[in-house]
Amino acid sequence: MLVRHSAIYLFAKLIPALLGVGSIAIYTRLLDAVDYGHFAVVYSVAGIGYSFVYAWLWLGLTRFTPVYRDREELLLGVVLRSFMLLSLIVVLVGAITAALWSDDGTRSLVWFAIPLCCLMGWYEINQELHRARLTPGAYTFFSILRSVVTVVTSTLLAYWGLGAEGMVAGAI
């Protein structure tokens, strides 16, 4: 079982990684250097933000799902309420940051980073739940689905001329 699950998780990480590398080639051809730089910064900041804000939630979920197997609803309720409270804080801090942002040209990207951060956290919490429940098939499916949908949507929005905002919207 360990070898089989490991192979499935390897596939779940390998396909999105290959799509990510391929998407760089696509994105750099569709966007100018400034727009691509803005997209990369917003995506990175949202990724760091979700890791900082939500990581303890998905790590706790991984740790306590086997312990609360008979009372999983209780654990999931705590995780959901915690996620909602943290997301409210992210929205408030993000809104204050956006309101105080000095560059009008990139302020919209700050607004896009807020839901991106929250959704990255929600996605990771759900993925860790799949891992804790030992359902590598669901983990793999959602990992690949997210990558494909993100690359296709971001590419289309950039192709249609929506720039960095379109790319971030595609990631959302």
C-alpha cells in the first residue's frame, strides 16, 4: 500500500509541476515583462500569505484526522470556523493594504491577491484532508484538475488581453 500510494502521490506532484514549467513558456510569450512580473509577485505573495496564515490548519488536520476518525465532523467544524475567521482577517488586512497602496496601476492586483490567498488555503486544507483520509486518487484528481484549469484559464485570459489581472483571475 505504501509503494502504491507513493506512486500515486508522485504522479499528483509530477503532472502539475510539468504543467507549471510549461505554463511559464506560455505566460512569458503572452505577457510583457512588467505584467509577468506583477503576476509572479502577486502569485508569490498570495502563496506565502496562505502558507503563513493557513498552514497550521492543514497541518493540524493531517495530524488529528486519524485521531478524530469517529468524530470527524467535530474536527472539520473547528477547521471550517478557523478558516472563516482567518479569511476574515486576511480580507480586512488585504483591504487596508489595498486602500493604502500608493500605486494606482497595481492596486487592483492587491485586491486580486486577497481571494487568491484564501482560496489557496482552502484548496490546501481540502488536499490535506484527502491525504489524511488516505484517498490518493481524489488528491491526484484535484491536484491535476487545479493545474489544468489554472493554466488554461490564465492562458485564455492573458490571450484575450487582460494582462496580469487576467492571469491572477485565472489562478483564482
